Amino acid sequence: MIDNSNIEKVLEILGKEYKNYTKPIVTRISKRKRDPYKILISTIISLRTKDAVTSEVSKALFARADNPHDMLKMSKKKIEKLIYPAGFYHRKAENILEISQIILDEYGGKVPQDLDELLKLPGVGRKTANLVIVLGFDKYGICVDTHVHRISNRWGYVDTKTPEKTEEALRKKLPKKFWKIYNDYLVSFGQNTCKPISPFCSKCPVSELCPQIDVDKHR
């Protein structure tokens, strides 16, 4: 069982593995330059979209507009064309324009740093808001996607039914010093080793500590 008696050891091990993994796309974008606007927009694009597609279309979009002022010079149709084939590109293009207008009108052209303010933006949920806070502003947040939710429960570190409840439980349990790295480590780990179906338990670096909760088949 993984709990607070060994979570530091587990994350230290995953940190070493993380160096060999392909990093999540939004993390790669943030490492080039800590630009909250580009991180916010690329995260919007990434929802229900493969990393390779997110990378390609984000690059194409930011080549034309990498700030809210320039983004609003483009039509919804043009943005749709640039971000296709991202999933739900019609809605995402609309949200990108609305977000850009709100940022200019209400926040002086700057992406807000407060979680509650970010959640007011169209298309922005808790996962996106927390990711912007961590990667865009280097502030403490806990971003919970399907990988973080699944693995945290598979370890027995939390016992929750939804990502929202997982975030709530992690905020109470996970030592704050790990908040900024937790998402990156678990997303990469989930994409490469601790997969949703038939995880690679035979090569998992923390298998001896993992109770494999709800794992019916593994490799």
C-alpha cells in the first residue's frame, strides 16, 4: 500500500523514470517559455486530443497568434482551420476567442492567477485551471486527469470515484511539496507504464509497493 509513509520514496523513483519518458505536451510547451496564455490555450486544445495533434496544432496557432490581442484579429473559422483535427475544434475555437476577449476586457490582457477566476473562463475546468497555475505561474495546484485519478486509486493512496473527489482528497493528504510534480510524474507514468488496461506491472519500478487495486489483467 502506498501512503504518506512511502509517497516520497515512490515519487523519487518516478522522478528518475520521468527523465526517460516523453513529457506531456503542455509541460513541453511550458518548458520553452513560462507563458500562461499559451499554456492555457494549449491546454484547452489538448482536451480529448492526442499529444501529437495538440503539439502540431498549437504550433500552427501560436505562429499566427500567441497573445489575446492577436488572437482576436482572427475569425472563428480561421482558428478552427488552424486547430483541426483537435477534438471538438468548433467549440474550442469559440472558447479561445471568448477567453481572449475576457482576458483583455477584465484582466488587463493577463491570464488570471487565481483558481476561482480561471474557472470563470469558458471551457476551463479544474484540471485546466490547476495546470495553468502550476505550469504558467509556478504556484501550488493539483491537476487531476484520468491518469492521476486512476493511479492514485490503484495505489490505494486515495479511495475516490471521480477526478474531482481525487483532487479534494489529494489536497488534504498529499504533502504540499509534491503538488507541482505529482501530475507530470503520474501522467507520464500512466502513459508509458501504468496504463488503464493491462498495465506493465512486470516492469513497474514501484510494483512491490503497489496493491494493484482493480487491476484484473497486467503484463
